Amino acid sequence: VSKNVNNMTVNMPYQCFINGQFINADDGKTYDTINPADGSVIASVSSASLADVDKAVAAAKEAFENGEWGRMNARERGRLMYRLADLMEKHQEELATIESIDSGAVYTLALKTHVGMSVQTFRYFAGWCDKIQGSTIPINQARPNHNLTFTRKEPIGVCAIVIPWNYPLMMLAWKSAACLAAGNTLVLKPAQVTPLTSLKFAELSARAGFPKGVINILPGSGALVGQHLSEHPDIRKVGFTGSTPIGKQIMKSAATNLKKVSLELGGKSPLIIFSDCELDRAVKMGMGAVYFNKGENCIAAGRLFVEESIHDEFVEKVVEEIKKMKIGDPLDRSTDHGPQNHKAHLEKLLQYCETGVKEGATLVYGGRQVCRPGFFMEPTVFTDVEDHMYIAQEESFGPVMVISKFKNGDIDGVLRRANTTEYGLASGVFTKDISKALYISEKLEAGTVFINTYNKTDVAAPFGGFKQSGFGKDLGEEALHEYLRTKAITVEY
């Protein structure tokens, strides 16, 4: 499908990508993917069937066991990944435009983060390809000791990757790059509502020279495609980012053949703001922690704890800044806040805000749909949020700032409140006192802690949660090991 948009022509594949070819779904079914800025149909996309899953897995298995990919040396594998990163960079404006119209991301953010970090991720893991190595281990045997034990790090095989709709291309990159660097093949299911950049990625991978069957992309239903991938006997690893309930279902399904699983799930990330912080910076970063990518951000600060003495001033400054934000067309370079990803999500957010009001929280600002075409929501602020309330315990996954007050100097008290959640993805603290900051970073039960900053992820730093936010890591060297298995070899000579 070709469209003239954003002062360019974008070309978007719309079929399943299996064994190096774009093909219609086996049963011919399609569905419409919608532009959240105006509700219009972008394209009619193939909806993969169970037969398509089986074909894609068989192609990936053949590529791994008998194809050119399985025989390729590590440095050549890295060269292909570098070439793919270069192609993604060459097409970054087109990718960012597709991402913007399909997900609602502001174009400037899509270009810098959604696409920019995807390119960085592929380059980072391309550099790891020829540095995957085992170790030699002295073992204790009767003398004379003529034994040598060494380990090999080997790819797992065919991996299933299931990604969410908030950062369609970046989530693909975070998982696929590590998976490919380790030498595996993959079958990826993009979110049903945001398939287009994944399919464009498939086109670029073919142009980069990836052998057929190494990368397979199946748009369609999570309940059908995702479920079948989780259960499939030839899938040896599932990498998933999404909700905690679906993560639990994937774990149950993966038990069928004890496939390896890594899960990056829900969050309710606490951000603690002390009175000894740089207030203007805390306001700016706190707003970014909540409203970045219109709140559709897995590590978004789900609850702000603000020290009593600065609480009112903090809220006042936040509202002042919200009023300056431009809500509108995500392709407009001056837009700060685009539409929510899809209609059902917007409706869920509005219900979330209604629940907050009913429970007695104070709606200071927003909480409504913006009166214009598309799925736009006002940036929202709640105060007087008590620990038992629904909005204090569950994430909105949208532009809703949830503020709770804590008593001056009550460090351990606010820590207890911050940790009283089943989630543990990210967290943050703002204070000039480095001893306090490090004490809190040690006590917070979260996989990532930001100190006097927020949302600062990097391809070299491991990313993943604790508790019901999941297990396993994306990014950094640790992510590579999610897609490798260790073999120990002992020889007597």
C-alpha cells in the first residue's frame, strides 16, 4: 500500500511475511488497521491463521537446522545485522511516518526514539555476534588430572517474539536483535493494532540479505497467533512484552514443552519527589515520566509521591506546564501530545478517570476526551490519591498523573508505600542528597531505578522487571543470554 503522507510517499507491506515472501493469510482473512489521529483506515492487513503459524515455524526451523543461517559464521551474521541497521537508518523518515500514523506517536518522537533506538539496538547487538564465548573450568579429579571442561554458548533454536502496540518497531528491535545476534531464527507477532512497521522491517531484512526463514512476521490476533506460538512444540523460546495477565497465560502455555520464557509485563512505577530536589527539574522530568509517548509507556511513573512541603507548588507548576502542551496531529512538528493508540484504549482510560473520581481522588486537570476527530485525551492530574484506591494500584497506560502526598522526612514510610505493589518494573527518586538517593535505590523493589532523571534507557543497560512485572532482560549483554543456552563439555586426554 502506498500513501502520500508527511510530504513523502510511504510504501507499506500488508501481508504475512513467511519464509522470505509476503503472502496472504492461508484462509484469506484480513482486518483494517486504523489511524488513531482521525479514525481512518490505513490498510487492510492479512490476519494470520493457525496454518500460517505452522508454516512460519517450519520455515524458521528449516533455516536454523539446515539453512544458510545455521552454517553462517558469527562475523557474517553481524555484518548482515549492521547492513539491516543501515537500511533502517536510510528509511528512518518513512519508518517514523508509518509508526506515527499506525500508533499515534508524535513524529519527532517516533524518529528519535521509536526508530532511532531501534537502529542503535541492531548496531549494538551486531557488535556482540562474534564475542559470544564460553569458558574453561578446572575440575577436581584424581591425579594425574587429564581432564578439560569447557562451555559453549549456543543458540536455542526457533524463538517466538510477541510485542505490544506502544513502541511497535522499538519493541521488535529490543527482542529481535538479541535473538538474531545469538544465532536463532524467529517468528514475530506484532500487536494486532500496529502491524505496519514490523512488516516494513521484514521488507528491509530481505533487502539486507537475511536468508529466507530467519525472520517471519505474522500480523493478526493474539488469542489465535500468540497462543499457538506459545504452545507450539517447535518453538524453544518465547519473548513477550505486554500485560501481566497475558504473560501468565503464556507461561502456562509454554509448559507444554518447557520452552524458555522471558516476560516484560505491567508496571505501576513509583516516583518519589523530595523537597530537597531541584523543583523545576523534578516538574519537567516528572511530566516526562508520565506523559512521554502520551503515557503509553511501560515504565511510566504510575504514581508520584510528593513530599508535603512542596506538594501544592509541584501540582501548580505541573498544571501550568500542561496548559502549554500542544495536542494535535502527530505529524505536525510542533505537536507535544498525539492521540491514544486505539479507540478501545481511550475508552478504558476515560473509565479509569471516572473510577478515580468515584473513589474520592481530586481531579485537578483533564480526564476527558479532546473534542476533535481521533482518539485524543487530555493530559490528566489526580491528587489526594490514597493507597487503597484503584488508581493507586493499577496502571493507566495513558496520560494520567496520580499524585500522593507523604509526610516531610518520612523516608521509610514512603518506601513502604512505593513497594506496596505487585509490580516492580521501574522507579525513580528526586533529591540532592546522594546518600538518601542510594539508600532508596537499594530498597526500591524494581528492575530499574532512575535518580534525578527518568526514561533514560540505553541499548547497553539491561532492562526488565521484578515481581509481577516479569523476569528476564532486554538490552545489554544480559539480553543476549536470554537467547542462548550453555553446554558443558568434559574431555579426558
